[in-house]
Amino acid sequence: MNEIALLIAATLAAGTPLALAGLGLLVNERAGVVNLGAEGMMAIAAVTGFAAAFLTGSEWVGFAAGAVAGAAAASIFGWLALWLYTNQYATGLALSLFGAGFSAFVGTGFVGKNLERTAVAGIPGLRDLPFLGPALFRQHALVYLAIAIMAAIAWFFYRTRAGLVLRSVGESPESAHALGYPVRSIRMAAVLAGGALCGVSGAYLSIVYAPMWVEGMIAGRGWIALALTVFATWRPARVLLGAYLFGGVTMLQLHLQGRGVQVPLQFMSMLPYLSTVVVLVLISRDPLWIRLNMPASLGKTFHPGS
Amino acid sequence: MHRRTWMQSLVLAVVLAFGLSACAKSEPPKPPAPAPAPVAKPEPLKVGFIYVGPVADAGWTYAHDLGRKALEAKFGDKVKTTFIESVKEGPDAERVIRDLVAQGNKVIFATSFGFGDSMEKVAKDHPEVFFEHATGYKTAPNLRNYEGRFYEDSYLAGVMAGMMTKSNVIGFVGSFPIPEVLRNINAYTLGARSVNPKVKTKVVWISTWVDPPKEAEAAQSLINQGADVLLQNTDSTAVLQTAEKNGKYAFGWDSDMSAFAPKAHLGSCALNWGPYYIKAVTDVLEKTWKVENTKWGIKEGLTEFVKVPDFVPAAAKAKVEEAKAFLVANPGAVFRGPIKDNTGKEVLAAGVVGDDKFKGEMNFYVQGVDGKVPAGK
């Protein structure tokens, strides 16, 4: 019983960085922009956040620095893809590769450094409940913040005018443009927000989860976050659930190994991608479902005035 | 043996592409000693190192670089060392090695398994240069190998774990199920059971050498299942830090990691390459260099179990010291019969010490380890 509680706790912790990055990418994609640079933004943010937390001794300064760094990296992508009309996929890939190399280059001075550890308080009162306490209420604050961000994004998308405009830019930028909305600026704002959330995710990995900086430490989590948005068919709550599912699969695999159950390692590491492919196949069988959820202009360059 | 994951290789490729890294760095020249007389000084012996990782990795490469510094400290201006860090294994290494030779280096140390083919090729073309390959197996008239008996450290960590565990469950975070890693897991378990026969070892594999978040997850899963002392052969400090967070124990690997977890750290399985580098250069200077496959351990001081903290009870310290004394007297004797695998089959008869073949082809868990060795890389 206790082990199950601990497994649930570990699942939430493992899913949180995926959820944060996935929600950020969801915001871009709802505005019609695919940013394949998640891996690079997370790497740059991880090293920046770690450096800030190391130098100031405050993890929250680190998260903020990570968000700024992620947004800054995203702004390069946004400028290239939205104003210079470069291909979004190629630009995003370039950002991923650049971020991996750049973070390794600037981060050499922070490899092998040790952060002061702040104790995780959890939620007072609830943390001592039997079973539920260890399972749910002893997490880092960002775990709860990720859930709040999901709720905020869902509210923004479906309950506010600005959210409607953002989604319409993703569906039909020409129509939004004709109505007088500044399509490129809105898309840029979405790209920056996405970059900031990817940044918080990267900073969480280096400040709380690992906690350390070493080159290559994002290790494909940015790609999983990208896969998550598709897996979730572009719905905020499903991104969060998908992230927990992927986190749970990872942790369950490790627990099973510890119990001596044979699981092919390679199979488990491909599972998130496999499930994404399966979901893609399933949803493409139902055109209505895609039409309802997938932003119609996803990944398409928008030229105002054309 | 040490390899890069493909992610790191990708990163390195990008770094190279952007022209940001992999530049040769030399130590700044020492201020010239006030020469008493204008005697022509002999040219220093130039020694080149190629590293697979960054020197700041707090682990494998860092330990090699400490060895390089020990070499400089020993010989002063009689040697001049150069190192090139983060060199990708494979064809690119050959270019780097040729470059070092072209710069006049007369001894080349390559510190990763994957540099072997490149070393062999360049060695053939430059018979006047001495080549030294860490954890390799190929030899030529001017190419030889050096390696540590790393499992001796794991054995000492195991003895410590056996004394300190309260749950009688200890954990190991493994990278890939290859003989080198299995030797460590088995030595860890044999060490623990030598002082506490009730100990069981749980193993979790993560299929990578460095992925701190994943290492942390693996450590957490072991702790969740009751393991209270952890060892790893992955490269980062994440396992140690996860143990610290959970109030459990763990060990440092490759270098002294005590600073990362003051409450959890029970000792570090550190590597001290300095004595070997000094020996190798002495061989060259005194023209006594000959082809060998050097494997050094506790006795020679290449592997060391360091920084046992004060809070460890005297009884545990005494057991570790006892095991250390045994290994100094009987190098490599971690694997001595009778040893049974975890299905109960005898793999080493009583009184027999495992030879290089036995250790080199290890593909089983000893009694006390849970589970089965996965079919792996």
C-alpha cells in the first residue's frame, strides 16, 4: 500500500516537467505555430535556471530565470518563423540543436556544482493523511502550480475573448487578419508564453528534479512534450493527464525492474512515442475529431497581405 | 569502459558545428625558474591526453584530469601536458590524436574505451610515440592498456552497505547490462553479504550513462521499494542526492562526491589515476616502457574508497578496513569461490579465484541479487 502511494507521488513528480512543457507547446500550437525547439529551449532554460538558483540561492529566482531564458530562446524562433517566414519545422529543429550545443557551452562552469537544498514542505494539514498524504500532498510547489496553469490555460482558451482570438489565429489566420487582429504579434505572444513554460520545465529539471546541470540532461523530454500535445489532441486537461501517464509508465517500469519483473528496457523508452503514433492513427480515423481539435493552420506560414 | 550516449554525441556534434568547443587547451607556462647558469635545458617531454567528457564532469573525466595534474606536479618542467576534452568517440578521435602527435606529444593517453580503434591506427603510423589506452584491450609494440579493478571499490561499498542497511535491502542503479557493470553489482552484493548474509540487492537499469533526472527516478523507485543504501555506476550525483532527500544512504562514484550529500554519503568509490600516469611517463623517460595490460586496484591505489564520514559506527569502519586489507593482500580476489549465481548454480568452485576470462565474460547475478540480467546492449 505504502509502495503504491510512493509510486503515485513519483508519478506526479515525473509527469510535472512534461506537463509544463507540453502546456507551453499547446499554447503555441493553438495559435498555429509548431515549435520543435522545445528540447533546446528546455536545455537553455535548465542551465540558466540552475545558474541563477546557484548564484542567488533561491530556487524561485531560478524558475523565473528559466522562464525568461526559455522565452528569449523562443523569441529567436518567433522572429525567424513569423517575420522572416522561415519554415517552422526546420527553424524549430535548428533551435533544438542550437540549444543543446549552446547550453553545453555556457554551462561548463556549472557542471558538478551543488545547490542548497530547500526542504519540500508539501501541503500542511493534508500531508499527514494516511496514504493520500504521501501520495499526493508532499510534492514540490511546482507540481501543484502545473495543475493550476493547466486550469488557467483551459479557462483562457474557452472562457475568454483573448483565448478565442488566439484559437482563431490558429484556425484561420487570414480571417483573423481580415478582422483586424495582429496575427503575427498574437502568434509571437503565444510563442513567448510557450517558451516561458518550457523554460520553467527545464529549470524544474535542473533545480528540483535532478538537481544538477550537466549537458544533455533534458535527454528527449522536450520531444515527449511535443508528442504529448498530439497525444492530448490539443486539449489542456488531456496534456496534464498524458504527462502523468507518461511519468507513471516511466516510474512503473523502474518499480517493476526493482521487483525483478522483466521488462524490455528499449520497449519502455519508446512507449511514449509509440502511444503518440497510436493516438495519431486513431484520431485520423475520425475526421471530425481532428477538425474539432487540431488547429487548422498548424505549422503553416502566414504572410499578411498575401 | 565508458561511452557517450547518442544524445551527448549529438550535442557534441552540434557544439563542433557551431565551432564553440573542443579547442586544445594547454596549461599556462610556468614562470621560468631562475637558472643558475646558462645550461641548455633539455626539452620537456610532451604528453597529450584526450578525454571523452568535459573536465568539469565531477566524475570520470575529472578523475583523469586530476591524474594529469599529479603528473605535472611530480615532474615539474620535465613534462608538458596538453589535454583535449569532450572528444567524440569514433573517427573524429583519430584526427584529434594525429593532431596531438603533430604537435610533438611523445606520450598519448586516451581515456575512453571507444578511442581504441583510432589509437591503434595512429600508433601504427607513429612508432616513435607511446600510446596508452584506458580500459582498452588492443596492443601494439607502442600501444598498451591500463585499467582499474573498479569492482574492488564496489566490494568495499558493499561491505559498508551490509553494515549500514536497516531494511537488509540495498539498491543499484545500473547503466547497461555489460560485464563491467555486472562485476560491480556482484562485487557490491558479495561485499554486503560477506558481513550480512540477509542482504538482498535490487537492481534498476536505465540504459544510459548520464541522465540525471532518470538516475533520480531510478533511485527513488529503489527507495520506494525499501532499499536504504544505494550504489550506481552512472556518472552523475543524482542517485546520491536522491538518497539525501529521502534520508537514505548512498555512495559517490568515480570521484569524491561527499560534498553533494553530507548526510547520505557513506564513502566514494574514487579513481586515482595519478600513480599510473607517473609510472607510464617514468617508463618513457627511463626507456623501460614495454607492452603491458595494467590493471590496478586498491593495492596500487588506483581505486580508492574515500571520505567515510564520522557518523559511521566504528564496527562498520573496521569491517571496511578489514576488507581493504584483504584486497591489498589478495588483489582481485573479490571473486573467489564458492560463488553461486542467483539461480543457485555454482559458477566458481570453492578456493578458485575468478580469472580475467571469468570476469571479462560475466553475465549473471550472484546469489542475493533479485531478478534476471536483462538481454542488453
